[in-house]
Amino acid sequence: MDNMLIASPEIFLLTATCAVLVIGLFTSAKSQIIYWLSQATLLVAFLLSFSQVGDVQSVREGGQLTAFSGAYGIDAMSTSLKSWILLIAIGVFLYSRDYLTDRRIARSEYYVLGLFAVAGMMIMVSAINMLTVYLGLELLALSQYAMVALYRDDKRAAEAAMKYFVLGALASGMLLYGMSIVYGATGSLDLATIHSLLTGGGVGPQAMQSIGARFGLTFIIVGIAFKLGAVPFHMWVPDVYEGAPTSVAMFISTAPKIAAFAMLIRLLVDGLGSLNADWQQMLAILAALSMIVGNLVAIAQTNIKRMLAYSTISHVGFLLMGIVGATAESYSASMFYAITYAFTTLAAFGVLVVLSRDGHEAVMLDDLAGLGRRNVLLATVMMLAMISLAGVPPLVGFYAKLSVLKAAINADYLWLALVGVGMSVIGAFYYLRVIKLMFFDDPVDSNEVHIAGDVSAGLAVNGLGVIVLGVFPSLIMGACIAAFS
Amino acid sequence: MSDSSFPILSLAIWIPIVAGFIIIALGDRRARPLAAATSALTLLVSLPLYFAFERGTAAVQFAENKAWLPDFGINYTLGIDGISMPLILLTTLINVVVVISAWQVIKDRPAMYLGAFQIMTGLMVGVFSALDAILFYVFFEATLIPMFLIIGIWGGPNRVYATIKFFLYTFLGSVFMLVALIYMGRLGGSFSVLGMHTLELGREQQMWIFMAFLLAFAVKIPMWPVHTWLPDAHVEAPTAGSAVLAAIMLKMGGYGFLRFSLPITPDASSRMDTFMIAISLVAIVYIGFVALAQRDMKKLIAYSSISHMGFVTLGIFIAFRLIAKGDDAGVALGLEGAIIQMVSHGFISAAMFLCVGVMYDRVHSREISSYGGVVNTMPIFAAFMVFFALANAGLPGTSGFVGEFMVILASFKTNFWIAFLAALTLILGAAYTLWMVKRVIFGPVANDNVAALTDIGRREFWMLAILALFVLLVGLWPNFIGGVMHASVENLVQHISIPKY
């Protein structure tokens, strides 16, 4: 079935983004029209994407719905991930608005680049051909490099952008190299074809193919690990988070993780699924290292953006721990982890962005001191996010940890699960420290925090979501399991 | 397991939790009456658990079962037996006392304070009634959050250190239990606690699972040598926080041993019993001496709690020696002694902390040396304090005597020296408690602060009187709680006397 309409969310998004780009040239810097147009674009794309959930379910037996000569397809995983990416992007734009206005950062560009990045993520999620994966990834990455550099008068932002660009380009190169080797070994770029060619191999030409494919697999994993920020390919993460404007760091740390998860599934499971014995080991090591290094180094940070960067690294470790099992259960566990992680981090960064007012960046941990007395809403949302990231029940982060732990234990990776829980205790320390600063300490800066009504409503919904999804985790869990059944 | 028509347990869990959030949302002005109403309502709701309880059976009662996370096989399963029911009532009762104690004392953000205690009460009832392992874990861990905030926001000068230590210690203990629970869920295909009781587990598996449970529950109860968080947390916590911590949160550890360690890993528990008895005795004797050396009243009571919890673990783990001798009555004696000791300690330790709180509110010092001759200015209070101190020392006729006596009696049936060391507590407990009372209550008026003291008012009187009533009730009529647990304890004894492999 070749039906271009299945790509309607992406088609709409790209068209509307081009329109926003042009309109942005003719509007004054003060008007909020670009912001509202961008939000409307995301909302419509979300509705389009959400409406496909039903279509996908009705043809579940037939597998994917494909288009563009098999370069693009949708399935249960892609539709639900795309809906989440769009929702989170809406939240990112909402929290960023006043921050960008305050700082006079080239505003329409932020939204346009953000929309392009979202389009890139959606393409990554829906790609079923290696070239399409790469196309989506580059669209995302190039937009992000530019977003980091948006604050062009800031030296650190420029430095961060340069680092990000160089390392990101290197990673893309690795990934592309790996893909080319896999192409050389199998003669196909189509992930499903590669999968069927590699399955059942053991003798004759198929054995040759799988040795070549294994060689390529290593490079692909390096590329993915770079993009995810897994140890030992994590060096760029803290520098970029620290140097980038907070609103951009928020963007980078949330939705792209969902897209990176999807890319991982597409390449390793849909394409190289029969080599799982090889990539399981590699991912297990990456997962353990990420959890250990991320949590331990985060303790030493005084800059909250760097702390959250190392926290991201440790969560990438947990996410990989889910996939290590290489079963449908483990993929859905990781999917749940990716979604809830992005959602919770959105709340945490949202508070930081809102707190960064009038040229004062809330970047040091002490900026949060006494927040509980200055603004209860912000402090409560931040507290919920921190407790959830620490993995304490009954918040949603606990169920994410529970699901990946369960997946790892069921796949006989008990040692990895033990590393994970041990590290989550260490992680709890630096999350608790944030709560301690906000609620137990006296404020250093006693200025009142003013927040726009819609932003505080958004934060309240975000914080409430962390609780509600914690009490009723099956709200998303069902979709995650359906994606891989 | 039959589902009850009326979800009493759910109500006892969710009324205080929901009300707690409402109290926080409505703000400080209406906090006190709302909290009082909530705690009274929760207590009322939980009363049928005692009066409608069927005593002759060990079956799960008031059961509720709903699918919660069907994809994971996790259910919202509640139910109680004779072991958990007294603890639930203890929780709802202490909650009422807590609200009374905080009525005037807490000036800073009272809505948050009272709300947090209501939420915690609901969560603790959940711990004692959850019969799904993951649900249990959720409640077990969730109680950390309100307690973390209570100590951190309203605690003493060193509160940050104490509360983070408290959180991390207990968190570290319990995460490995989570791994063990998931592992057993995988083996048995279900997270039902009762299902895990009958799960076939080999020697190695039992040892690892036992260790995971031990880490969780030994930290919680707490056993020597992982007890060090407790004195810090107790000392820094506000009065009501100390009372709840000592009266109920510690009991989660003892309850965990009875509900998880013993029935799920009976053979590992049996193999480890010498070790467990040994560290229980260390807690009883060594910590007793440590308590003797304290100059801070709250610290003294905290160490006395650890020492008393040593009796709980001793009563539990002495069981296997008696089983080896075929003395089932003795096993039941030890286990029931442990449970009665938990309940009794709930009343007495809460009362002791509230007594210290009464003095602290007036003088703002917890040092024993700041007092002396309190009886001259606060005669009614002094009567209460002496009464609770005697109960803490195990005076016959008070609840403190019953549990200790039963456990010592059970110990005598196995080994004289175990019983001898355990019985040392009767001397040590009397020594550290009464010596404190002597220095604080009796003697001439020590300084101007004491001379200026005013005796307790109506609120404080009733708060202490309620607890005194129950201390006497259990002391004079132990069957008041002993009666409800016989069937469940006998069932447990039957279960653990049969090896799993």
C-alpha cells in the first residue's frame, strides 16, 4: 500500500513550518504571532498524528502502513511516539516563550528551528529505511546545532554549539559508516529486508553477511550512543546543556530522547534484530557505565544544568537497560521510560526556564534556595519532577524504573538490575538535594516570581501529570505494550 | 479470599490521603479543624476492622481486589489478617493523637504539616493492608516522602543531615527488596503476596531473597548495626514526627519480617536464625547500655526504641529453634509476643516522645541537664511521664511488660543464655528510663526555666490520657489484641514449619 496520506502529520508540519518561516520575516520582534502560529502547527500535527492511532490498530495484522516506496511507514509505536513528541514540543514552546522575549533571542528562528527539529524527530520515528533514518536524524541535529548557537553574543553558547556540532558530525559519520557497511553486507537499505536477510543465517553467504553486518553494527551503536549521550560517548552532554540557553537545553533534553529511542528500535530491532546476541552485550555495558558515571558525577555538580545533564546520562543508562532484554516486553518498558522521562524532565527544565528572569539565569543550585517560600507552585512541580526522576513511588518515574528493572530481570540480566537499583539510591541524593534547597533552606533571592497564567497552568498540568500517571500508569503503559505486541 | 461488599480498607487508605491534599490546598486557616475531622473519620472508618473481625480464621478478611496494572500483572489487592489488623488500628489511633499534639504547637505552615501527616497515615494503612507485592512496595516507599519533608521542614537544627540520611538509608534498604519482588513475580507469574508464600524456592534463591528482605526490614525496624539513622531522625524530627516514626514506621520492618521474610523464605530464615538472634541480642543489650549514656532525652528514647525492637526480631527468629524442638505453642508465644511488643511500643514510644515534646515546647531544650524537679511545677504531667517511663521499663500491668515477658518466656524454652541476655533489658530498661525520670522529674527545682513551667492543659492531658488508657488496657487485658491474632499466628507457624525444599 503506497499512500502518501499516512505522512500527513509530517507533510502538514513541514508546509506550515515553511509558512511560519516566511511570516516570521514580516512580523515585528514584539508580536507573539509566530509563537501562536507555531503552537497551532504543533497542535494540528498532534491531532493528525493522534487520529492515525485508530488506523494503525485496524491494520495491525498487516504490519506497517508504508509509503514512498517503502522508505516511510507508520505503526503503533510511531503514532504514539509522534503524539508524545508533539505534546512535549508544545510544552517546550510554552515554557520558552517568556524566556525568549526577555532575552531578545532571535525569536521566530527559535520556533522555526524547533519545528524543523520536530519534523526531523517525526521522520526518525517513522523511518523504515536506513537513509530515511539518517535524513530525519540530520534534520533534527542541524536544527539543534543552530538552536544552541542562537544566543550568539554569548561565548559559552557559541563554544557549546561548536562542540556539539563537531561531535555530532563525528557521530553522524560513524552512524553513516556503519550503515554503509550493513548495506555492503546485505545489499539493502530497507530495514525489513535486512532483517529477513540476516535471520536464520549461520552457513554460507548468510554467515558472511552477518559478519559484515556485525562490523557495521558496532559503528551504528557508537553513533546511537553518541546521539543518546551514553557513557563513554557522553562528553558533549554537560557542556552543551550548560552552554546552551536554558530553553534550548530543555528542548534537547526532552523530545529528542524519544526520537533517539525510536531510532534505536528501528535500526537495532527492526533492522539488525537477529544480531541481538551481539548488541545486547554492547548495550548492557553502555547501560551500566551510563548509570554509574551519570549518577556519581552528578553528585559533584553545582550547576543545575550540568547536574541535569548527568542525570540525563544516567537515565539513558536505564533506558538502555530496558532494551538489553531484547524482548517485546523490554522494548515497551524502554518506550515507557523514554516517554515518562521526557515528560518529567520537561517539568524540571520548565521550572528552571521560568525562574530565569530579567537577564538572571537560574543555573546554580543556590538559585533554587528557598523557592518553596517564593513560589509554591514552581517548588512543588520541581519537587515532583525530582522525586519522580529519583524513582520513588508513587510517581511515574517509579513505574518507568520498575518496568525496565522487570524487563532486565526477566531477561536474566540480574546484575544489571542490581547496578541500576544501587545507582538509583546514589541518584536519589542529588535529587533530594534540590528538594532540600527549595524547602529547607531560606531564600537567597527574595524577589517574587511572576509567571504568566498559561505558563503556570501548563506547569501545574505537567506536575499533576507526573502524579496521575503515577497512580494510573496503565494510561500509557497500554499503548507501549500495544506498540510491540 | 472473598471480596468484601464495602471497601473499608480502601476508605481507610484514601480518606486521609485525599483529605491531606485538600487540607494543603485550602491553606492554614482551616487546617486544624479539617485535620481533626479527617483523623476522627479515619479512626471511625477503621474501627469495624476490629469489631467485625472474624477471630477464628486465618483467612484474609476485608479483601479487595481490582486490576491496577494489568499489563504487569500488578493488582490493587488489599486484605488483612490478625497480624496486620492491630497495626492498622494503631496507625489510625496515633494519627488522632498526632493531630491533637500539633494543634497549637506548629506555627509555621500548619496546613502542610497536618496534611502531610494525614497523607502519611493513609500510606501506612496501605502498607499494612497491601497484599500485592508491588502495591506494598509503593506504599512502603511512598511514606518516605512526607516523612522526609516533615523532618526537613519542621525539624531541629541538624535536620537536613538527619532527613537525607533517613531517606537514603531506607531507600537503599528497600530497592534491593524491589529486585527480589520482581524476581519472584517472574518465578510465580504473579505479584500476589499470598502466592509468593507458597512459591517453591531453592536454597540459594531463598538466601538471596532473604538477604534482600533483611536489608529492607532491618534498616526499617531498625536492627543493630544499621540503626544509626534512627537516633538522628528522631532527634531532629518535630515531636509528632518522632512519635509517628517510632510508633508506626518502625513497625513496617517487623511487619515485613512476619509477612515476607518468614513465610516466603522459611528455610533461609531458619538457616540464618542464629545470626538474627545474635544481632537482636546485641540490640537489646548493647543499645541498652548506649541508651544509658545519653544526655538528650529524645536520643535516649530513640535508643530505647532500638532496644525494644530487638525484642521483636528476637521473638520472630527464636521461632525456628522452637520448631526444631517441636514446640509449636512456644513458637506462637514468641511471635505473638513480638506483635504485642510492636503494638505496645507504638503506644509507649509515641507517649514518651509526646512527653518530651510537652517539655520542649515550654523550655526548648531536650537536654536532661536542663531539667530537674519538674514534678514540683507540673504534677499532672509528671504523673503521666512516670507512668509511661515505667511502662517503657516493662512494669507488669502495663503493655510494655506483656510482649517482653512472652518473648523472654519463649526464649527460655530454647536456651537459658538467650533468655538471660534478653531479660537483662528488664534491668537496663529500668535503669536508663528511670534514671532519666529521676533526673528530669524528681529532685528540687533545678533552674528558673523549670520554676516557670505551667502544667499541661486539656489538650495535652487528653493526648496523653488516650495513650495511657491503651497502655493499661493491653497490659491488663492482653487478649484485647492477642485474641485477634491467634488464628493468623498459628497459620504462620504451620506454614513456616514445613520446609520449602
